[in-house]
Amino acid sequence: MTSRIGYLVAPLFLPVAILLGYGIWSHQAQNFYFPPLAEILGFFQDIWLFERVGSDLVPSMARMLGGYGLSVLLGVTIGLALGLSPVLRTACEPVVEFLRALPAPALIPFALLLFGAGNGSKLFVIVLGTIWPILLNALDGARAVDTTQLDMARSYQIPRWARIRHIILPAASPRIFAGMRTSLAIAIILMVVSEMVASSNGLGYFVLQSQRAFAIPEMWTGIILLGVLGFLLNALFMRIERRVLFWHRGASGLLNDTATTQTTSSRQEVTDA
């Protein structure tokens, strides 16, 4: 019981210590750019509970989740297709490497010309920046599937879609989820960056406008909210990943236990000898 409580409390120790340290320092410093913690929390309560939730938070989350969802759909589909077809992979590799090397924020002017200042340009930037970790991990996962299983499935004349669903996708899913977790953080960053250019709402717009108006406490509330959102989304994603990949974690634990047992047995045999 004590270890369980310690496991739950340990992740909170450092954030609480940082907040307390900042609160003590900022109260004595009287620095314009680093307002007291109590002042920031007061503005946070006034602004985000719940004055600007509908006008800024909801549009930002809709753009981020929409772009992230499209990235997952396109990244998994294209990645599996490239991983399963050597000819297609060889033909598309130069284009993939070229597009992957382009920084997504650098294409914001092009996105504005193509889609205008609406949500389309922001979704374009988010998708372009977040698709690559998912696509490349799906590609590697598809290439790493045991060829013996695929050959056996072909010999039993199992349809291609059934092979993808029951063999390839489960085998590649641990790597796909690793790419999805990386892309989630990138999606939040690109959401903010895209909203700082030619936008009229959103968290990025709010932070930038607060900075321009020298509303420093308000600016910090937006930054803190972004950090809290990133933490909560990552925690939710890890929970979903554990539920979806429970079989993979169980298999990994079994393999580790087997390896540990074999190592212990080998050491015992050497000692006996």
C-alpha cells in the first residue's frame, strides 16, 4: 500500500516543488516579465474557467485533433502500403524523404495562399508535420513482420485484407503507437504555431496577442494551459495504448521472465561446475 501511494505521489513532487520555488521567488523579485504565481493563477481562473473556453480552447482542440486524426489515418495507410510493397517503397522514397525534410512552419505562407486564413491552412500544417513519425513507424512495422507467417497465410489462401488485419497490423501496432505518441506532441506545437499567423482565435492567437499587448500574466496563463493540455493528452494516450497493446506488454513481460530464468539457470550451472 505504501509503495502504491509513493508511486502515485512521486510524479507530483517535482512539479509542486517548481511551483513553490517559483511562487516564493516571483513574490520577492517583483519582475514585470515573471509575475507572482498568485496573480497568474487568478487570471487563469478568470480567463479559462470558463470565459474563453468556447472562443479559444475549443477551436484549438478541434484543429489539433482533426489534424492529428487525419495524420493517423493517412500515416498508417500509406506506411503499411509502402512497407508491404518494395516496388512502391522504392518509387516513393525520394518524394517521402523530400517532404519529410520540409519544416511544416515554413509552409504556412503556402498554406495561407492555398487554403486561406481558415481552418484548412491550419489543418494542412498540422498534418504535414505530424504524419511522418506515424508513416515511418508503420512502414518499419510492416517490413518487420515475420515472413514465415505471411507465407503460411498465403499458402492457406487467406485474403489480403484478412492478412493485413490479423497479422500485419497487430505486429506493426507497437511501432505505430510509438509514432502516434511522438506525433501528438508535434500536433500541439504546430497547432500553436499555425494559430499565431493570420488567425482570429485559438490558444496560439491568445498567447501572441497577450504578448503584443504586454498582458504578461494573461500570456502565462495560455502557456500554462498548453502545458496542462499536453500532459493530460499524453496521459490519456498512454492509458489507451496500455489497453490496446495489453497483449504486447504481456508477451514482452513473459519473454523477459523467460530470459531472466534462463540467465539464472546458466549462472547456477556455472557455479555448480
